[in-house]
Amino acid sequence: MDKHTHAYQGVTSNDDGHVHCYSGCTSEAANKPCHKHYIKGKTTCSDGHVHHYCIETGYDIPVPGGGHTHAIMGKVDCKDCHIHHIKGNVAPSRVCYDEYFKKLACKQKKQQEKAAEEAMEAQKKLQKQICKEAQEAEKAYKHALLEQEVAAERMYKEEMCPPVLPEALLFMPYMQHEDHEHHEHHKHHCKKDKCKIKKCKCH
């Protein structure tokens, strides 16, 4: 950013029966509103001594016809048991802020455009994420429905076609009935020691 300075000169306040002159050039400052400068130097010799000063100016003040100035208000350092005051204005500068405001407006426009692009990109990303989550939810819902259908079909088959018991279990009551009849038949018609039927329960 471009910078500028101001020339200045003046006479100190009358203290201890004398005055001092001062002059110089301010420090640099950017060509933009609300800026300040510093004036730094030493006064002319008077009454056998000089004074040094370093004073910050006030903010920029517009002047008719364009440009601006700054107010100066401060004091020099103490010498010979006294001080002097400095008060006045720096010379007006021809620096105009039109170019600064143009650049600022251009910069702000670019920042707004960038922010709009970033917001749009974030919106697209969010929509994409929402779409992805919706697809995953739909997929999970279909999977749950399929599992329910499979479970319902399994239950229906089990009700219509109950499980077949093993053949040995089916005939077990009948076999027990035959053993009971055999036992009753030989209970009174055979002797223990002469019964030759191995499976007879008389033994």
C-alpha cells in the first residue's frame, strides 16, 4: 500500500523567557483513513540549549479541495529546568482517498464473492451428505423388510408342515405295548428256571 508524509514547522510556547523553532517531516503512514504520524527531532538552539521531542499526531482531518492534515499537540523534553509546548498542524497532504476506497471496494467484493462460493460449496456438500444418508436409510429399511418376509415365510412353513419325528420315536409306544403283552403271557405259564425265552421279563 502507498504511503505518504507531511512537512511541519512552528514555534514553541514562550517559557523561561524564550522560544524555540522546530521543523521537519513526519513519519510515513498508509494512504487510508484514520491514520496517524509521528514528528521527531530537536528544536533550534535558544538561550544556550536545545530541546528534543517525539510527538504523535492526531487522526487525519480532511481539508477543502482534497487532501488532509493532522493536529500536533505535545511538549518537548525538560532542559535547564523548563519545558516548552508544541501546538499546531502539519502541512496538508494532497493524498486523496478515492483510490483507497476503490481498492477497498474491490477487495470487499472479491471477499464477498469468495464467501458466496464457499457457502455454495458447503451447501452442495451438505446436500450430498443428506442424499447419501437417505440412501443408506432406505437400504437399511429394505433389508429389514426382507428379513421380516423371510421370518414370516419360515413361520408359515413350520405351521403348515410340522417337523417329522424320527421313526424310532413313532414306534416306541407300540414296542412297549408288545413287551407288556409278552410279559403278561409268560407271567403265569412258565417257570423261571425253564423259561427259554431270552427276552422274557420273568427272569
